Amino acid sequence: MNAPAPRKGPPAEMLEAKKAAEDLASRAGRRGFLIVRRSFVQLFDDDNHRAEAPLKAIVSRRGGGGVPLKLYLGLLWLCSSEPFTSEIRAARWAGLLGLPDPQGQGKRRVAEALTLLSKLNLVVKHERPGGVSVIELLDESGGLNRKGEARRYTRPYDAAQAAKSTRRVRGSRYSNWYFKIPAKLWTDKAEIQQMSTSALTMLLAYLSEAKPNQPDVWWSTSAFENRYGLSPAMRTRGTNELVERGLLSVQKAPVGTPGKRRSFAPERVRNVYKPTRRLSGYMKDEN
């Protein structure tokens, strides 16, 4: 009987990505989580009208949006303090994201990702002749405001508090609601770096809905598509990978009030997304 083949560990570039993330977290004094506005993920604008979320615009592009998505999340983590800018070279970003050949093709992919993020008004790239370009973070909502200007980045909590004194409280405060992504998803096992676009997208959708006292999440098919604009196929692929990675579990639960279903009627069920012990641990450690 042949011995089972040994399990392969993460590729070398992922080990380097993990080290780079740990180094960034320790040297930059990053907190244990990164904050993301829900307007990056969900379909609404300042007046709660339907609008295309930047997440959908990124992941729906031809060729996949994994690098732009991970790069932007990395910028949100790195640039969480004023002046909300980064001067890290593209090759180092490529290493942090676990891209092969960071000094060559890897940094070119980062440059292409920055071009897309600039077009979506999520960042501004300030060129410096002979020096490293400065990347300025913009609001996660992307796009332009009513004056045709890009939205400058502010901390979501600060912006929501400021909106209390305006007449447009409802829309402004809602667009500044935010959720947290545990930094250990970057540093522990390089989970984010290794995830497919579909898996990371579904993780963002889950985290945008989960609450500390109510971590279980479910959506109807229509509600999910209306809220995120993402295809059922992406939802299925992403969910399956998160389950395989040991971050989520999916359980069936009956729809409707117990005791009020017809005895012989087909039972309607829904998928309930639950965090595993590992993801729950990451979420508890984010403070």
C-alpha cells in the first residue's frame, strides 16, 4: 500500500507575504483590524438609492479583480491614520499580496490595479519624479460627489458623527456605516492573500452583515443579488471555498414560524452562514 502523499504547504510567495504582513503590522503599529465602509460592498448611495458598489465594479471586470481588491483592502489597513497616504513601492505591495515575481510581473500587476482603483475614484496616485509615488486613499464609496469631485477619505466613525449636525442625516450616516476585517486574516496564515476573488468577496459580504451579538447571517436569493449585485455562481464558489478554508460553515434552517407550517407542505429552508471557531477567534481578537 502506497503511503499517502504529504500535504503541500503554502507556496514560497505566500510565506513571504505572511512575513511582509507581520512586518508591516509591527513596524507601522497597525491595529488588529481594518475598517471598511459598507458602501464599498453594498448597493446604495448617499440618499439610499441603488448604485453600483465599488466591490461589484472591481470583481466583475474581465480577468478578475483579486489584485485590485486585495490592494485596496491593504491600503485601507495601512492608511488608516492621517494623512491617509502610502509611499510603499509597487514591488513591496506585490510581495505583501503574495504575487509571483514581485520585482517584475508582480509589480506590473500592482500598477495595473492602481490604475483601476484610480478610475473608480478609490485612490489618487501622485507621481514624484525620481521618487516613490504617493498613493492617497479616497472614500470607499468611490465615484464622484454632486459637485463632480472625488470623495476625500475620512474615518467612517468621524464622518458619521459629523453627519449628525447636518440635515442629510439619514443618507450620510448610513453610507458611513462600517464593518471590521480582522488583521489576522492577513498575518496568521496569509488567508486573504491566498483567497480567490469569489471567496474574498463572500467574506466581505458576510462580515458586512455579521454582528458581535448575532454572527449568523442569511440572505434570500433575491435579497443577496439586490444588495450586492453579485451572481449566484460567485456566491456559491466563494461560499464553498470559505467552508473549505475552515472560516465559515453553512447550515440549513427552516423558513417560517415553527408550528405554523402545513403538515404535508414542502418545507422551505434557507442557508445560514455561521463563523467557525477560527474565524470567531479572529473576530474577537480584532479589538
